[in-house]
Amino acid sequence: MAKGPTKYVFVTGGVLSGLGKGITAASIGHTLKARGLSVNIQKCDPYLNTDAGLLNPAEHGECFVTMDGAETDLDLGHYERFMDQELTQASSLMSGRVLRKVIEDERAGKYLGKTVQIIPHVIQAIQKEIIAAAEGYDVHIVEIGGTVGDYESLSFLEAIRELPFVIGRENCLFAHVVYVPYLGASAEFKTKPAQNAVRELRALGIVPDVLAARSEQRAPKSIVNKLSLFSGIPAEAIVLLPNAQSIYEVPLTLEDSGIAGVIAERLKLKISRPELKDWRTIVKRAKTQYSTKACVGVVAKYMDNQDTYMSVFEALRSAAMWNNVSLEIKWIDAEAIENGDILVEDVLGSVDGIVVPGGFGTRALEGKIKAAQYALKTGLPYLGLCLGLQMAVIAAARNAGLRQATSAELDESSPHPVINTMNGQKGKENTGGTMRLGNYPCDLQKGTLAEKVYGSRATVERHRHRYECSNDYRENYEAWGIRASGTSPDGALVEIIEAIDHPFFLASQFHPEFKSRPNRPHPMFSGFIGALVAKDSGNH
Ligand code: GLN
């Protein structure tokens, strides 16, 4: 329980989007937790979607899944990794959810004949969600998605503008993240866009207490003074955040620049000395060039945008740095394999192992199956994540001669759907929030690779899928050279499969990447990186 009233930190962004506002909010969270405080964090997204479940990951980035099955914005992944904390549905609030609630209440007659309006009704509905998420914590951080000035984020901004009247101005801190561009032609940093962004926030009635100025390169100290003069924010409450070599440096920059102390002081938080020793080790590891190198191929249909598979990349990097490995990640276009534009042996011959991440829809599935078939045949280390498990089972069946083996997602009328619709999922293929979502327990079978990498016989992992291994084919697995090494405790659902005679071929129906942390890489990823290195030294 919180010792005094909960304090609030509101994080907004100006000038442009994609500034790393989420990482800044998560880093503030880290520095407060490092002071022994209990902290919750919440993202308010202006989209009219209800959740991130149906958003295209190529456009919006990965859909992050919480333990209680919320389908959220990828920033929640940053929050969890930076704060080493499992979040819930309460940490993700999209306009669609708020509006739906207001309209449902209107239909239920709860407004007693009143005219239902943005102000006060929508605003109050937002505030209620924010206050509920804050309950019981020392500090609650609220990030407002989008850029101040966007039409669609106005309700959220008005909600936080009014909140100090409800919870006390002394309990609130407003942090604004802005951008300071560098003009190569005149060799100078320009503060005008940031000044305007502060003015824009003020025009909405919010006076920022803290300013975080993002830039590509490190800006000189004079920029702080200039920003201070024109924005009226004291210089000690302004922090310069140039691009960092590792995103995990940001909490240290906040600490070392003194801004974390300013935030704690402004909120009159009882402070213990921040404990950042372990985090410094992480940053050091993340920046180290190790002499052992490995190259992983990510066989995917969305190319070149790391946001699409953010947690997978982060899990790979964390596992690599804790195994003293410098990792190169190569995109492998599953569609090009499928179309025969590239030969699987050509493209996979040059990597040390492959990851087949999650995905939906039929595009490029055949390319992924081919990649898995190749890995099974050649002993190339393979890590399958959700869809990556499903493709692996099909690959094993096809390699063993069951040519028509497929997934119902690819061909509904197939005679051999070794991957099939889960009970109760038929007809819901394009609807939101209807999948098997969130935490489920998994038992690991004795004497398997799964048990070895986990070092235990049970785990709990996060899910997001509609299809699964068909039990009609489970007795064929051994003949196909695979085994179900992880199942639901009642044995009814296959959760992990592995190849029997293979150096490292492991795949899960769940998404282990969501539980991986920079300080505690997930065992499946660690095991995979270990196998890449063992392969390099001819150790298998
Ligand atoms: N499309 C597959 C399913 O719905 C896999 C989902 C995933 O990879 N998250 O089961």
C-alpha cells in the first residue's frame, strides 16, 4: 500500500511522434522504482480502437500481451522491461474502450436523462480509469500517446489538465518530451520547435514541470539555458536526451543528469538512495562488443521494421549479451522463399540459426514451413514462437512424408490439419479479443530440451493464438522426429515441441519474448543463443 497519497507523473510529447516518449516514461518509472517506491504505469492511446489486437503490426508495431491477456501497444513492453514489472489491462487505455463504456452507460440509462458530452462525461470516464490504475501505488505514471496538438488526443489532455483539481497539484508532475533538431548547414541546434511545443501545451492549460529534450546528437549545455529562458522551466528541470547507443542507458542519463532527483523532490517523495548497480551492468553488457559473434535469421513476412517484432529482438539481444555474444540479426523474407525468389539453402546457409516469430494470416506461411523443414533436416538451430511452432509441426509432418499436412489457418478444407482451430474459435477469425490470451501454465516433460533450458518442470507463459496442435496427430509426432515436451497440466494442449535428434529445435505455442527482461533473458532465448555458439565451435 502507498504510504501517502499517490503521486502522478504525466508524460506528454511535442514536435513530432516517435521521439521515444514511451522509453522516457519507462525510464522515469525505473528511477522511481530504484528508490524503493511502488510504481504503476499506464499508456493512454488516442486511437478509436478498443485495444491493439486488430492493429496491423507493420504500421503500429507489435501487439504486446500482458499476463491477464490485454492486447496492447508495444510501449507496454518497454514499461515491463525497464521496470521489471508485470502489467495488466489497467495499464492500457485506448479511446475506443473509454467511448464504448460511455455509450454503454448511456444506453443503460446511467446518465439519468443528461446530455452526454465529451466534457464532462468522457473526461470523467478517462479520469476514473487513471485513478483506478493508480490505486495503492506510491507513484502512477501516465503517458499520453500521440503529439500535443493532435485533434484526437485532446480528451486525454483535458482529463490530465483537470486531474490536479481532483488529486492536488502538489501530487502531480507534468513532463513534456520535445525534439531539438540539428541543422547541418548552419551547424546549430534549433530550439524553436521545442519552444512552440511547450507553448502549445500551455495553451491547453498544462504547464510542464520537466522538459526532456531529445536530439540525434548530444546538444551543448547552452541549449538547456535557451530552452529554460524561453519556456520558463528552470534549467535543473530540463534534461538533454541524445540518441543513446543502448535504450537502456536512458534511466542512467536521467539519474546522472540529476533530473530523476528533481522529479522525486518535486513530488516530495520519501527517497532512499537509488539502487542502479545492476542496471549499470546491463548497460555495460549491452554496449560491449564481444569477440564471440553469431548471426540469427528472423524468417518473417514483415521486413525491416524492428517495431513489428520488438519483444523478439529485445529478447534475442538480452540473451546474447548475457551469453557474451555479439549478435547480428538478419531479416529473411519468408515470402521470397515461398515464391522461390530465393532458395532456402542459399539464404539459410549463411546464418547460425533461425527464429520464426508469431504471425497471422496466410501470406508467407509456406516460406516459413520451408525454412523449418530446412532447419529440421540440416540441424540448424531453430526457435519457433507461436506461429513458429505451428509451422514447425507442419514441417516435421511433411518431412516425414505427410505432404498435405498444413494449418487450418492456411487451408480450412485440408485433409490433414495438423494445426487446427481451437475449440470454440470457429467463425471468430477476424474478431477482436477472442483468442486464447494471456497466462496459462505449462508442464515440461522430464529429460527434454525444454526441461534442460528452463532448469525446471513447469512454467507460466503468455499466449495469443487461435489455432493449436491437433490432438488427432499427436501419436505421430515420434515418427515425425518431434515430441511435445511441454503441455497444459491436463495434457490436453501442446505448449512446446522439440525435434528429437537435433542440436536445438525448440518451439512454443506461447510467446516467451513477452516475459524476457534485459536483466533476466528468457531461458528459451538463452538456450537458443547458447546453441548458436556451440554450433560455431563445432560443439554439438
Ligand atoms: N495465427 C496463429 C494462430 O492464430 C499464430 C498466432 C501467433 O503467432 N501469435 O494461432
